[in-house]
Amino acid sequence: MYLLIRFSAGIIVEAVVLAKGRNRLRVAAAGFPDTIELKQSGSQWLTSNHQPVELDFLMSNSHPRLGSSSSNPARVAGAAASAIQ
């Protein structure tokens, strides 16, 4: 499953869900050297540093224009990695 992770700084990163638990997601995100674990607390998702994020889940057949986005996911992801560490 594909998703977009929106960090509080406004940075958006493309990611793929690797594992899903009851209140946890482990994802591989563009530009991150390691996987990211997200935890759900109530209706909010948090990073391991307790920073809130918003998730947008995508279905590949429903979003054919995703690849034509004007933003560079690798560049955006690198900025996100710096912002959350």
C-alpha cells in the first residue's frame, strides 16, 4: 500500500507500508536510510520522536497523475529526514 506522509513542517514524503499492526505502521519512505515506525495515539499518528503526521493512503490505479507531480520526492524526503531527527 502506498501513502503520503505529511510532517508538521509541511513536508510531504512518499512511502510504502511494509507492516501494519493494530496501532502501528512500519514504512519505507523515499530518502530515508531506514524504515520509519508510526504509532497511532487516539486519532493521531506520531513518529518515534512523538511528532504528529498526517497520512494519505493511495491506491495506484486511482492516482495515475501521482508520477507527474512537480515536486521531487527524493529532495523532499531528504528535507523531511533532517526535520525529524
